[in-house]
Amino acid sequence: MGIWLMIGAANLVVGALVGLCGVAGFLLPMFYTASLGLSISEGLALSFSAFIVSGVLGALNYQKAGNLDVKFGLKLSIGSLIGAVAGVKLNLLIPEDKVQMLLYLVVLLSGISILLRKDKERTSDSNRFSIEEKLPLTLALGFVTGVICSMSGAGGPVLVMPLLVVFGIPIRTAVGVALFNSIFIGIPAVIGYLGQCDMGKILPILIAALVTHGIGVFYGSKNASRINQEILKKGIAVFSIAIAVWKLGGIF
């Protein structure tokens, strides 16, 4: 019973945080591998399944709130879909301990980037750089983030969202696009990693995880505008850095 409570609580909390501010999904693979002792493939299969749910529910709520540029999101996601396929293939070629180290490094760097980044709303300058009008750059950005996310289990928003902000996308629109984009990273990742898993073993975990994660994401994304996202992100960043340093210390 204790394990099921842990699974439900972890997915509910992470789902709510993803819905609120677009980050924290990268904590799920670490929870499954470090806390439950599952293999990398099992942890990533479960995590990316949850990321698809969070992507669908979160993107719908952000679209209803007017914070999702679907046209731009589709362009970005074409690159991500191709990149995610490549990332899964690379993951399966790399020894599991190396993939685990990569996961913790991504968590560490993600936490640092969240802690240091300052979100700025887009200016009205008509001469500003607009990534939405640069198809090759948009596809390239989607491909690179798709490879990194699907290979390491980072999810998507934790890398995509800050990069979009750097390119001048408003913070709430960046979260909406990143959640939408995570669907296209998650689909090939789930297909690839589930093929390496014992479905009889992880199916009950998968069902419980998707239900609780979906509930968290739905309510988180519905209430995103009511929360001070800056304080929330800083808290996630500090927690992520501490956990990653602890786990990397054990590896080295």
C-alpha cells in the first residue's frame, strides 16, 4: 500500500507543478529509478506516458486561456518528433549507468537554469527577432530538444520553455507550447521504451500513475494564473539541484 501511495502522490504533485508552471516533469524518471528501483527503460516508459497526458490536458487548458500558439507549436513539434525517435535509439545503445548519470545531470542543469533565469514578457518592438517566422530554426530547436529530452527523460517543457522565453515568447505562451510539444516527444519515447518493458509488471503502475498525474495536471493548469510562478519555480529549482547533487555524489 505504501508504494501505491508514493506513486499516486508523486504523480499528483508533479502533475500539478507541470500544469502550473511547465516544469518538474523531469523528477518522475528519477522517482521511478531511485525510489522504486525500476530500470531506466521502465522509468522512462512510465514517465513519458505521463508526459503525454500532461501535454494533452495542459495544452487544452492553456489554449482555452489563449496561451497556446498551435501553428508555431506544430512546427516545433515536427522537429521534436524526429528528434525523439533518434533520442530513444541513442538511449538504448548507451549503458544504463551512463543514461542514469545523464538523467541526473539534466536534472541538475535544469534546476540551475530555472534558478538563474529571469522570465520577461515579450516587448512590442516590431524589429525584434521572431522565431515563429524562422522555420529551419524552429525545426532545429525541436529536433535538438527532442533528442535530449527523449534520451534523458527530461520530458520537454523544462528545456523547451526557457529556450522559447529566450527567443521572446511570452512566458505563459511558452509554457502552453512546451506542454503541447511534449506530446510529440512522448509518443515515440513511450513506443520505444515500452518495447523494453515487462508489461505485466508495469501496467498496474502505469494506470495508477496516469490517473493521478492527469488529475494533478488538470487542476494545476486550470489555476496557473492564480499562482506566483516565480516563487514556485525557484522552489522546484532548489529541490532539483539538491536531489541531483545527492544522486550524482553516489555515482561518483
